[in-house]
Amino acid sequence: MADRPPEQARRETPLERADRNFAELLQELRVTQTGVQILFAFLLTLAFTQRFPTLDTVQRATYVTTLLLAMLAAALFTAPAALHRSLFQQNAKPAIVKVSSRLATIGMGVLMLAFTGSVLLVVDVSLGRVAGIAAGAGTLLVCVALWRVLPWVVRRAIVAKRRTSGAPEKREPPEGHR
């Protein structure tokens, strides 16, 4: 079954595919949502620490921006559940999957920026501005490499393998858009 073209890999109706894709998306969101919640809670507590009043203007701006990014990421990652609840039993599952997948993709980009800001802030306060900027840039590069570049490389390898095996060159949409 692994060597079959994607359209033959599963025999499911469009609604079965939407149900499967939504279940897979929810599982992905469970993983990311935990990280967002921990980050958001950490950021919320920082304002109540003894050291917070000593932050300079740049550090406070980084803090507020990062806090708002974490909140936005949390909202984006929880929106699919609210969307599903609002449209429950309305025969809208394919639309829910499509919109939810886009929300999750945007959420990952926002989370990447929240991670970057968090690391920048903590390292800036601990070791200084230059180290903070370097650590923030490193965080951004790691996230871009793992979340954007790696999937692109794997997708290209899959397409190249299909070309050499004579399989159809159908470009598949990302999971959740099928």
C-alpha cells in the first residue's frame, strides 16, 4: 500500500477524509497548545517578579509584544474547537477542516515569533542585549529550519521519488487541506 499513488492509498469518502483530517489536526493542536499554554503562563507570571520593575524600555516592549504573540497563538490554536462547536452538525466539516488548518498554520508562525521573543527577553535580561539578540535569532532560525525548511525538503524528496518510480506527479496539498 505504501507504493500506491496517494489517491489509491485510502478508500474513504470526502466526509470520512474530513473527519480523519480534523482528528489529525486536533492531535497536532493538542501538542502545540500545551507548549503555548506553558509559555503564556510563564510570561504572565514575569510581570509579578521582583526583577520586572528593573527592565528597560526595550525589554518591556519585548515582553509585552511576546505576551501578546503568545495570547494570539493560543487563540489561533483554540479557534478550531470553537469553530467546530459553532458549526456542529451543520454539514460543514470540510470547511471546518480547511479553515482550521489555516488557523493552525498561522498559529505556528505566531508561535515561532513568541518563542523568539521569549528567548530574546530571557537571555537579554540574563546575559545582555547582544546575547539576547543572538539567542533570539538562533531560536527563529531553528524554528524556521524545523517547521518550514524541513517539510519543504521532505516534500521535494517525496516528489523526486515519485518521478523516479514512475508514479503520477500529483502535487498533494498539505495535510488538512485534502
